[in-house]
Amino acid sequence: MEEHVKSGRRKTAIASVRLRPGSGKIDVNGRAFEEYFPVPNQRLTAIEPLVKINGTEKYDLLIRVKGGGVEGQAAAVRLGLARALVEQNEELRHEFKDSGFLTRDSRMRERKKYGRAGARKRFQFSKR
């Protein structure tokens, strides 16, 4: 069994996930998984595809993430991990597609417009 490398994205976060057979060790940017994603919900989001196939003890993950916030990075890791698992075992594609793991969340931050306080918010109106 060889190593599979896939990338995932969410907002401005980009994650590169290396999947290799192992004992369940997860390394994120040179730090421990629990240290990088301190909130349990973020950890669950990131390894959801592995949990679904009961593979948390079967694979070692080497993850590199940059950009965005921690929540966006966790979602990017989830997409990259799902893609790597599908590349390794094509039979998982249907199951992951139904769970929404292979869908790239395309929602991005809307840019600020001129003459406005933000993307849509206006400055306070003064009649006099």
C-alpha cells in the first residue's frame, strides 16, 4: 500500500493531506493533532471520513495547512482526507458523496464595496 496525497480547500484555507498505512499518528504542521485543533468539534470535523470507515487506527496522516482560520482549516483537512481515502479505495466514493465529504464548500467572503461600511452594510444615514 503506497502513500496518497490530496489537497482540500475551504474559504482561504488550503490543506495537503498525506495518507499512509500506520498506527493512527496524526501530525499537523509539525505539531500534534490535539494541539493544533484544540476544540473537540474541530478534531471531529477534520477526521470525520476516517471515523466513518473506522480507520482511525489504520492510517498515519501528515497534514500541512495554511491560510484561513482553524475552522476553515479543519474543513479543508476533511475534504483532502476524503479525497485521499477515495483515491486509495474507490468503493468509498458513493458513501462519502452521500455524506457530503467530497463536496467543496464554495462559499467565500464577499468583498467590501466602496461607499459602504462592509460588503453590504451601509454607513449610518443622517437626515440633518
